[in-house]
Amino acid sequence: MITLRVNGQEQSFDGDPSLPLLWYLRDELGLTGSKYGCGEGLCGACTVHLDGQAVRSCTVLMSDAAGKSVVTIEGLDPRGNHPVQRAWRALGVPQCGFCQAGQIMQAAALLATKPNPTDEEINVAMDGNICRCGCYQRIQAAVRMAATGV
């Protein structure tokens, strides 16, 4: 039996320990904010926080998540008012929106460890998150806005 904490709630899983965390979150818990993009951890659409670190949930096995804390986009802020989420709305960042939960989770992890990053640090941290629509300038501006609280 694998136990873990998801968005502050104790959860248990008695299935295949090699199941990717993404499928447990989506199929077992109904937390569909994390998206399946590439299945190889290359696009960032499935980004969640595992013990405070941004990870690609499509490559994290349930056995690797045992005893850890997972935060998804649904648990980042129950009302959707995390500073990154507010900045995303204020600047109208998304175009299609598919990658945005992963982008937001990556940005939130960055700001948790580096509250006032430079543009270069933002670019480096966000590098593994692909936006098919090319909203990178708005993403960077929103991360900067969330960092400054403006």
C-alpha cells in the first residue's frame, strides 16, 4: 500500500507501483488540471510539486511518490489566488491554455525558492515547459509580476 498526501489530504494506492503519478492524479483522484503532453517529461504540461519541487508527474512512479506530499494546480490555492495565478489572469497569459497549469506550477516552484528572480533565472527555470502557442513573453512578464506583487 502506497500512502501519500495530495493537496493536503492523505491518500492511499494499492495498485501497480510503476503507475505514473499523472495517471493516479487524473484517473483515480479526478484531478485533471495536470495534462498529458508527451509522456516523457519533456513538455512540462504535467508539472506538479513533489515535496515542494516541480516535477513532471508523467515520469514519477507511484513508488517514488510514496510518503511524499504532492500539490497539483487544484491545490496550489483553492480559490485560484496564488500570486502566479493572479498575474496570469491580469496579463491574460494563456492562448489555448493546454500548458498553463504546468507553466503556473513551474513558476510557483521557482518563486518559492527564488522570490525575486532575474529574467535570465525565469527563462532558465521555465525552459522545460513548452507553450505551443508561443506565449513566452507573457509567461515571463507574469512571473515577474507575481514576484514583485504588482
